[in-house]
Amino acid sequence: MMKLYICPDCQELRLASRRAEVACPRCGKQKLPLTRLTFLEYSEMSDEKRQEYARIQAKKIKKKGVREEAEDD
Ligand SMILES: [Zn+2]
């Protein structure tokens, strides 16, 4: 099962199978937080929606300092 991770620094979304540590492919940030988005939900989103989702989640994570898991709206 693929999980979706997000980099709060550069808003990069990364799909990866669930494992302990996922790094950002762009900036190399370690231990990216997991989003609650499922692979199915992600696959049905347009690029525009993905960017919007990433922007909102990254902002929330930065604001709250959430490291373990991003929150839904
Ligand atoms: Zn990054």
C-alpha cells in the first residue's frame, strides 16, 4: 500500500510504501510527515488539486509544528 508523504519545506508530495523514513526528493529533508490522503484519492486529483493540497498541508504543518501526520481540513 502506497502512502503519501509531504515535504513542509518545498511542498513536494511523495508517494512511497510505508517505511520508517522517507526523504524529500527535492531538498533532501528527512522523515517527511505522512498525509491522510490515500493513494486512490491522490490518483484521482488533478495536478492543480495536488498542488493546492500540498500548499495547504505544508502551511499547516509549519504553523503547528506537526511532524507525525498532516491533518485534514
Ligand atoms: Zn523538500
